[in-house]
Amino acid sequence: MLQEFKKFILRGNVVDLAVGVMVGAAFGSVVSSLVSDILTPFIGVFAKVPDFAGWTFTINSSHFMIGKFINNLISFLIVSFTIYFFIVLPINSLNEKTKKESQSVPTTKKCPECDSDVPIKAKKCPFCTSHIS
């Protein structure tokens, strides 16, 4: 049982996923700090509010922390844009490039008589024995 668990843990996908989660958590905390410690005070200079985290309103003794929500929303947007522009777009363009390269050289052609796929250099169809030009 321990051998199977060891095999499972040491598989590449599990280790890669664990590393990705750890890096993502660290990146999230850096972005949260950037937003709460640098960006919101900078925005607050122009909005005449020193910190969004202090924004609250009360309805029937219930406190709504709208400022913390704004900080978290800004953090989410920064993380989303960063992931999209620095990970998703480059990987998509790389996938399209490899797809185009693999599709550029055909290896088969269609037989005009039986519509079978035959090798590109074939002069005779192996299925219907008709001549292919």
C-alpha cells in the first residue's frame, strides 16, 4: 500500500501540481500585498481616501466591509490579467504554431475512386487497385 502511494506521489503530474499550487499561493500573497500596501494608497491619493480597507457601512448593526472587498477585487483582477497575458496567451500561440507545423506537410492523399487514404507517394490504391495520378 505504501509503494502504491509512493508511486502516486512521485508521478510527474502530482509533483507539478503541488509546485504550481505553492507558487500560485505565494504569487497571490505578493499580489495581495501589492494591492493593499501600494496600489490602494496610491489610488487613495487621488480619491482622497488613504485606504480602501477602512470603507464600511452599517445597516441594522451589520457591518459591511466594502473596502476589503474592493482590495480583493483589485487583487483578483491583477492575478487574472497576469495569468491570462503571461501564461494563457503564450501557450495558446505556441499550440497554434505547433498545430500549423504539423499540418503543413500532408502524408496521405485521397483515392479518387474509393475515397480511401493512401500514402502520398502511392501510384496505385491498395484498396481498389485503381491508378492514382
